[in-house]
Amino acid sequence: MDRFFGLTERGTNPRREMLAGLATFLTMAYIVVVNPGIMAAAGMDQGAAFVATCLAAAIGSALMGLLANYPVALAPGMGLNAYFAFAVVGAMGVPWQVALGAVFLSGVIFFAVSIAGFREWLINSIPISLKLGIAAGIGFFLGLIGLRGMGLVVDNPATLVSLGSLKDTATLLSCIGFVLTAGLVARGVTGGIVIGILVTALLGLPFGLTQFNGIFSMPPSLAPTFLQMDLAGAIGLGLLGIVFTFFIVDLLDNAGTLIATTHRAGLMRKDGSVPRLGRALMADSGGAMIGAVLGTSTTVSYIESAAGVQAGGRTGLTALTVAVLFLLTLFLAPLATSIPGFATAPALVLVACLMAQSLRDIEWEDTTEYLPAIVTALAMPFTFSIATGIGLGFIAYALVKVVAGRASSVGGAVWVIAAASAVKFWLQS
């Protein structure tokens, strides 16, 4: 195990990696409840979608751990599942079987460009300032999600958002959990994030906020969604725009997650390139295709993996641990769903604060470098989309450089992503 994953080389051990995997799993376990509900809104069998979600997450995470040796977990992506259910199936009236076919085709394109090395060149060619902006922006995005989960940020029709009620018991327990988790991490306690999540969940028991749902249950049948994708229908309907949207969002979301997590884990090279990126990209694209075969929307790398990185995860053993836990979730769904959102939300806010540190390494003396990076970081939470933030950041980078008379310093990869993002925004408008 040490030789295969390079545990000693990266200064870690099996216990730390497994605790890190547990931290990542607990912060992303909500997907086994949320995603089946969204798939059901598209007319799919909810029980089968639950099984598909668990299996897609397990297989995708295992591929990432074994192929790329990264502490990054995969699961059906939030945002893409909503686009699948509410935009493609709901608004456009595309049958969910055909929509699954479009997801599979986008995965095939994803895999093809990964094998060709195009996507690896694309990501490694991203300027370091934009990579740092992406890392911070994803942190801000996580922070907004976490603050909403804690109840500290709520909708407001007049000001968009405002402060939630501090009299709410769940919000108060979340705040206690945040302080506890931050203190444990500051003390260097191994597994501090996991301890914080579990203690916060236990604090909710006396108030009826944490419900013990039992332990074991047999998984539902996968048959209603397995191999139900309609490739001929996806091609016949000419869903090029839909396939392209799945592809470009998958590309940008995964790029952002890999950049952010490898930077936080200290795995990124000094020149800003990501080692073994080709293998990570194959795991990503393979996960997308497998998810469509099983019966769920696009499987992507999860930014919640940052929780495991902060807990000490540095190798693929962390991702493999997540894979095993998702397989166990097939039979332990009642127990897995006993961890309430207010208990995991503080961990997301803590990780967000830590990821924001990447801003300190930006070249603040160069307006053409820091301005696009900040646009990227700000756009992610305010548009509630990692892909949109990345796209706007690249467009800003290219245009600011041109206006500043430094167009020659804009690399080909930046132009490719900026152009693709502009096309995507045009199609969405």
C-alpha cells in the first residue's frame, strides 16, 4: 500500500488517509439524497437513481484514486443535474433517456480529448494567476453553500441575501460546530473536521434536529435506469448544443476542482502544472460515461474533496476510502442520511476560509493578472456557478490583456477557453 500510493513519500499514513476519506464522504454524502430527488423530477425512478448515484460515486472515486493517485472524490455534479432535469428534460421536453444519451456522448468527447492530451495541455496552460483565482473562487463558492447550510445566509427579495435568524437552534449548533472544528484544526488534531461534524450532529439529537433513521436496508433495483440511455435519440435530435454544454461545464468544473485541490494539497508543481493530470482526466471522463450507463447525470470531481485534503489526505487512498463508503451507503442509507446538513455546513465554511489563502500568491502589482483572477473568484459565488466564474475570468483575462496592449502574452489555451465560454453564454442567453 505504501509503495502503490506513495504514502511515506507524501508524508502521510493509512489512518490519516482513511480519516480524510471519511471527512470528504461526510461533506458530500448529501448527494445520495439530493441527486435522486432531482432525477425523479425528470421522471426517473428515484430508487434506481439512488443506486446509480452511489455506484457512480464509488466507481468514479475508485478510478481517480487508482489511476491518478489523487485524494479527489467523484459523484454526480450539482448544477449539471439541475440542468439535466429542469432545463433539458423539463423546459426543452427531451426524454430523460435521450438526455442520458447526451451525457454519455459528452463523456466520450471528454475522454477523447483527454487521451489526445488536448485537455491536459489546456489545463496546464492556464496562467497561474487564474489558477489561484479559481482556487479562491471555489473557496468562496463553498463558503456561500456552507453559510446557507448553516442558516447564516438566507434569501432576501430586496437585497438578494441577508442574515438568517440567530435564534434558530440549528443555526446556533452550526456556529458551535464551526468554532469547535476550527479550534481542533488549529490545534492540529488529526481528523478534526470529522470530529467536528460528528459532534455537531450529536448535539442535534436532544432538539430533534438529528434523526436516527436506522442502520440497514436493502438497495432498490437499478433496472429502471440501467442502460436506458438513448444514443440514437440524442444524435437524431441534433442535441449538439446540449452535448456541448455538458462537455464544457464538465471540463471547467473538473479543471477548477483539480486545480484547487492539488494546490491545497501541495501537489501542484511550482510552474503551476498538475502532475499525472492525464490520468485524472481519464478518471473524470470515465466517470461521466459510467454515470450515464448507470442512470444519472454527469459525474464530476467534487470540490468537497478539499475537506479531506484539509484533514490530511494526500493520496488516492483517500479517494478509495470514499469509494468504499459509497458502496456501503447502498446498504446503510438510513445511517448515512442521519448526518444533517447543519452538521456538515461548518466544515465547508472552514475549508472556504483556508482556500481563500491562495489569493496571497497573486501578482498584485500587475493589474492584468490580479483583475481577471478577482473577477473569477467573485463571479463563482455571485452566479452560483464554478463554470460561469471560470468562463468570465478567462474572457476578462483575454480582453484586459488586449486592451492593455499585451495580447501576445495571452496563450492559446486562454483563447480557447474564453471563446468556448463566450459561445456557452450565448447559447444560454
